[in-house]
Amino acid sequence: MEEKILEMAIIGAGPAGLTAAIYGARGGLDTAVFAGPAAGGQLLMTMDIENFPGFANPISGFDLMTKVLTQAKRLGAQIINENVREIEVSSNLFTIRAGQKDYKTKTIIIATGAQARWLGLPSESKLMGKGISGCATCDGFFYKGKEVAVIGGGDTAAEDALFLTKFATKVYMIHRRDQLRAAFLLQQKIKSNPKIEMIYDHVVEEFLGENKVEGAILKNVKTGDKKTLNASAFFVAIGHTPNTEIFKGKVKLDNEGYVEVNANFETSVEGIYAAGDVCDRIYKQAIVAAGSGCMAAMNAIKHLENK
Ligand code: NAP
């Protein structure tokens, strides 16, 4: 039997990938999404989303992405629960190697998103999963009645700190500057929450503990003074790195590893597009990712029509 050729292969199933799938399938293309083991992307770890239009009340990331996935499937997108190992770039037809199979496709949309960044301390790797976590939504529950800390000053850190107050008796927020980066509304919530104590101008030098975290040595970046903070868990929320390992040498990446795209979401290779956090150094919002997924898909459809 002759191998079927896909018209649009989308790698990644967060808001960018699944929106591209909705537009691809609805545009009549033979569309497949390589979703890995679970579709949804980073939003699966977000508790309450208040800024995605259309939801008057907060919706969980899981519920939102379940709806988008259902919508993409209903419109005819095929969901393949495999991780992509490699892509082969040629002038006309691309190959995607995923699981035990190779898939041929006329266009690709890269929508692999980004993942949480770590501090890179030896004690961080040693105590990972033993009180050091990158996911407050996943692990916060285990620290009921304890004192915990969040590292970072962005939206993720602020949301994590607020979420952790549901369980912890006290949440320290350790930030390397004297001003938060988080959105104004989140900052207001942080300031008015009596369980949250800000520790500005400090970085973690090392985590303390052998088999589980017991605290951390903090350094004041302005004075150089050091102090010990005792806490049962530390949640690292210091930003993200794009998931582009498999695209190195295939499409052009910038110096931080983001896929370079033009205003049409075209990469350096004709027929390959990128959308969402994998090419977004600035906004990193679900709605922006969804919008760019739409634009990438519409441009891919046009590209095929003009071929
Ligand atoms: P982010 O905005 O890049 O913030 C990272 C924070 O970590 C910054 O405060 C940064 O400090 C700090 N940081 C970075 N490297 C560090 C290091 N090595 N040591 C100590 N601190 C370090 O990342 P994010 O909070 O994950 O947010 C990413 C994007 O997602 C943002 O665009 C955000 O708006 C969006 N987001 C939105 C929502 C929402 O709207 N509900 C929720 C989560 C995330 P500096 O401030 O000094 O740079």
C-alpha cells in the first residue's frame, strides 16, 4: 500500500499546535498533530486562566486544552501520541520520524513550546523531587502546613506563590531584583496576601539538606550578605527555554535557541513554519500562541495552494 502523504504535520499540541490543527483541518488539509504522550502543553500545569477571551470565569489549563483538543479532533485533525525524534528537510517533501514510523509531509508547523528553566546549582539537581520542584500545581499539595519558597519574580512565580498559599502556612518569594516582573494585578494580589513574604534582591547560592530540602543559603546581591532560609520546599519559576533540540541545524535558531520566523511565521526553510512559545521571546501567552498557530496554518494553506 502506498504511504499517505500528510499536507500539514504539526509538532506540539499546546495552544499554538492545536489552533494550527483546527485551521489546517478546517481548511481541508490532511492534518496530523504529533502530540507526545499528552496533548496540552505547558497549560496543563496552569491552575486558573483568567485572561483567555471567552471564559468569563477562570478555567483550568487542563479544561481549556481538553476543549481545544476535542475541537481539533472534531474538525478532523489526526492526533498522533508520539514524540518526534527527527525531521528530515528536503526541498519538496519533509520526513518526520516519530515512534517507530516515518511520516512524509508537505508542510510542517513547529509548535513545541518551551520548558521551565533551572538555576543550575549542584544542590538543585541533588534535591530535585526531594523538595525542589518546577511545578507548584503538581507538588504544592504535599506541603500542607509547611513553609515553602518560590524563586522568581515573573507571572509564573507570582501565580505559584498565590497557589501555594492554599496549602502552606507561609510562602517566601525570593527575587533577584527589588521589583517584580509579574503583571500589575498579580502584584496586587501578592502584596495583599498575608501569607506571602517578599525577599527582594536575593539569589539562592545553594540548597541545604541531604535527602530532602531543609533550606537554602541566600545571598543579597546588593550587599553580598548571606543568610539561611529554612523552608520545606523551593519552587523554581525563573522562566523558560524553547524546545528546539531536534531542530538544530534544520531551521535557523537565534542565540537563545528560539526558532527564527518572519512576520508570516515562516522559518528559514520554505514550507516549515513555527508558532507559539518556541518562537516567541516576548509575550509567551496562550492567546498569542493560539493566534500565531492560526497565522502559521493559514500561511501554510496559502503556500500549498500556490504550489
Ligand atoms: P519570566 O517572565 O521570564 O520571568 C522569569 C523571572 O525569573 C524573572 O523575574 C527573572 O528575573 C527571574 N530569573 C530569571 N533567571 C533567573 C536566575 N537565574 N536566577 C534568579 N531569578 C531569575 O518567566 P515566567 O514567569 O515563567 O513567564 C513567562 C511568560 O509566560 C511571561 O510572558 C508571562 O507573562 C507568561 N505567563 C503568563 C501567565 C498568565 O498570564 N496567567 C502565567 C504564567 C506565565 P528578572 O525579573 O530580574 O529578569
